[in-house]
Amino acid sequence: MADWDPSGSVLAQRRTPVCATTVAAEKDSRNDRIRANEEVLISRILEGKKDLFLDLIRPYQRTVYATLISMLGSKEDAEDVTQDVLLKALARLRQFRRESTFGTWLIQIAINEARMRKRKLRHGIMFSLTKGTDDDRAYVPKDFADWREIPSESLERSEIREALAKALTLLEEHYRLAFILRDVNELSITETAHILGITRGAVKTRLRRARLMLRDILSPGLQQGGQVGLAFKEVRKPWE
Amino acid sequence: MGITCEEVWRHISDYVDDELDPKQRTALEEHFAICRQCAAVLEGTCNVIRLYRDERTLAPPKGFHNRLHERLDQRLRQGSEEGIRLSRRAVLAWALTAAAAVPLGFALFSAKRIIQPRLGHQSPSGSPNSPAVTGLVAVSQDAEDKLFHIPSCPYLHGKPKFLPIEEAIREGYSPCPICIGKHKPEKKG
């Protein structure tokens, strides 16, 4: 059996929230700066300097695209609708009431556009993306392979990026959307709940299942069974 | 007594989001220290989040930014051209209106200056301040409208016949509402 040294790996390195890339105070401060800068840009755009719109949307191109590709599935549709969303945002900029951040407002437009596009594709059949059973039972992980730290260079490989994109499509839509908003777009749980029109509790439930399901789908221990798994990982099972 | 693995899985996502109270958080950390499987689940979950947060994951395809910028530029150009077109149209419409208004105003002004003295001339007995029509008026010999007009009325069609206003009234003619209008026939006596 491989050596198990709990003091040496996961916990020893973590005294703050495990996945936090920045501490909350730093993030708040950064968000305040971004918001102030956006305010200036928005005012100048509304005064007629429309070419500044490109600067305003630059930080959100990926988040809008990621949201749309997770909802529409097709790269072409996602790109097309992303362009539509950003053009709509420009046309409606005067209607932005600053009740939320500009980024959140964009994501809301993107989700509405994606829903409309899906309705058209389904010939008018209405459905809700946010409805669905929020199963509150504990999700039982299917694999306990120990992942070592994934080198960020691995994302230079297109097959890794493809595997991540494909894994997302295997989730049910309401789990996928909660995950995208919270973990890809880095919105808060409250913002995610607001956009989806659900409670914070429901967001947490969806996030929990989405994260654990993705972990199982991508788990190196399951890759041999036809799963999407990340092939670059060395598998160390705890019982070996 | 520690918590079970199932309880850990139920709270692991909240642990990652730092949404647990200190007591729960400590309980989970104690469990991770003794349960390698749950520690592996935690590690994997964090790896998943790290991977998806990376800017390269779900990034727009190559050329996306250029295509977007081209489309936005195109829209912005269209918008400004539209604005210019609209303002040009507005100026043109305003100019045409003004051009039409000038001769119309001049015509009305001239007509008033021509008609008033003529009426005055036809009615030397009328008061200069009175708008009343006196003297000769014109009726059409062809039209069946039974209206009498001032001789220069553009609504006088057909062959005109001139007669004193009193006679026109006696014959059942009414004043033309266009040319006489306010110029009510002056009643004698």
C-alpha cells in the first residue's frame, strides 16, 4: 500500500478554504476596483464613446461563452449567441440598473438568450432549465482514487480541455448551470441563486452533486471504463 | 465521536465554499485526517474546481475575439451611419417643410392684402374695421353648390356671374365658407 501521510498532503497545506484561489478580502477588493472601473467605462460609453464597449466586455467574453456552451452544447451556437448577447448588452446598456454587477447582468442576458435559442431549436416546446429535482440525499462518490495536484500545464493539451468540456455535458442541465455560474464564472452562491431564481440551499445542493459527479466522471480511477477520465493522472488507490 | 463518511460527502461542497460553521468545519477536518478516502474525494473535488476555473478551460475558440470585434465594429459603424442618415433625413425634412411654408405664407399674406382692399373697394359704404362683405359677389353658373364667393376665390368653379350680395342672398345663395368665412354679409337697415 502506498504511504499515507495525512500531515503531508491535503490538510497540512490547507488552513483556509481548500479551493480558494484568492482570499475573500483580496477578492472583494479586486471586485470593488473592477466595479469602479466599469462604472467609469459605462458612463463614457453612454456619453457616446461606444468603442470603449470592447474594453468593458473583454473580461466577460469567456464567462459568457462558457455559460452558453454549457447550455447549448455546440461551439458554433455558443459563439453566435455570445456575439448576440454582447450586442444586446450594448444596445440595452442604458437599462443596466447596477442592482447587480455588470458581469452578472451579462450572464442573465446570456441565459435568457440561450433559453430562447433552445426553444427555437425545439420548435416552441417550452421547458425550464432551472427546474429539476434537487436530490438532497448524499451523493456517494464512485471512485476514491487519490488525485495528486494537477499541473496547470496539462491544460495546454487540447485533449484535457476537451475531456473537461465533454464531462460537463454529461451532467443534467440544472447541475451544469449551477456549476458553471459558481465554479467557472466564480459568482457567489447568492448571485447564482439570484440568477437561477432558486434558494441558496438549492444552489448548494446542485453544486455538491455537480462537483462530485464531475469528480467521478473525470476520475483517473474510472478512465479505463470508458469514462471521460483525465488520462494523465497516476492512479493511487487507497486500498492498494 | 467523529462524523461518518456519508456526512462528510453531504458537507464536502460547503466545506470547499467555506460555508460551514467552525464546529462542522473542524469535524470534517478531523475526519479527513483519519480517512484517506474522504481526503481523496476532497482533493479530487478541489482539482475539478481548479481545472474548470482556469481561463483555458471552456475558452472561446481561436479567432473568436477577432470575429466578435469585427461584428461589434460593424454594428458600431452601422449605428453611427444610421445616426448620420437619420440626422440628414431630419434636416432634409425640415428644409422641405420650410421651403413649402415660405411660399404658402407669402401666398396667404398676399391674398389677404389683395382681398381686403378689393372688398373695401367693392363696399365703400362699409366700415373699414368691418370684415363684412358688401357689393358684388360671384356665383358659379355651372356649379350646383349655391354658394357665393368673392371674385378671386379659387373655389369658384365654372363660369362666374357677378351680382350684388343682397340679390345672391335673395336667390338662396350662401357664403362660401372658404373665401368669405368670417366675412359675413353685411345686413342693411
